[in-house]
Amino acid sequence: MARPSKYSAEFRSNAVALWRASADRRTFKNIAADLNVNPETLRTWVRDADGRPVAAGASQDTDLARLRAENARLAKAEKEWHLEREILRRAAAYFAREMK
């Protein structure tokens, strides 16, 4: 008898949606590292999701998972943007002092 998964169905669905939302830009390895899962586990989840028939109401669940993944990606990008902006502000202040 197989042991139950330690990952919830919602987590797996969100992970698949994240991979689909970032396909062509990121690899299984990159996304799996962000989620702290094995890349082959993520690849299996995606493969399983592609092979399953779509149940009624699943499109809403899929859209919700895709939107949550996109929201997480945008929040991460915003944090990176703020960090870059702060670094540039500090660099500008440093060089302004050096020019005096």
C-alpha cells in the first residue's frame, strides 16, 4: 500500500499552475527549488495533470490555481524590484558624496 502524499492536492495544483505560468522562462529545477520539492516530483505532477480528464468545475479550480501562482510570481518580482531600487538609491547617494 502506498503511503499518502505529504503534499495537499491544492499545493500540487498550485505548483503545476506555477510551472505552466512560467513555462519557457524557468525550469522544473528552478521552480521545484522555490517550492522545496524534488524536480522529478514536480515533473510527475505536471505529467499527471496533463493526463487527467477535466472534471466539471475544474476550469475554475485551474484558473484559481493559475491566478494564485501568477500572484505569487508578481509579489516575488515586486520584492526584487524594491531591493534593486534600494541598492540603486544607496549607490547614487554614495557617488553623490564622492563627487563633492
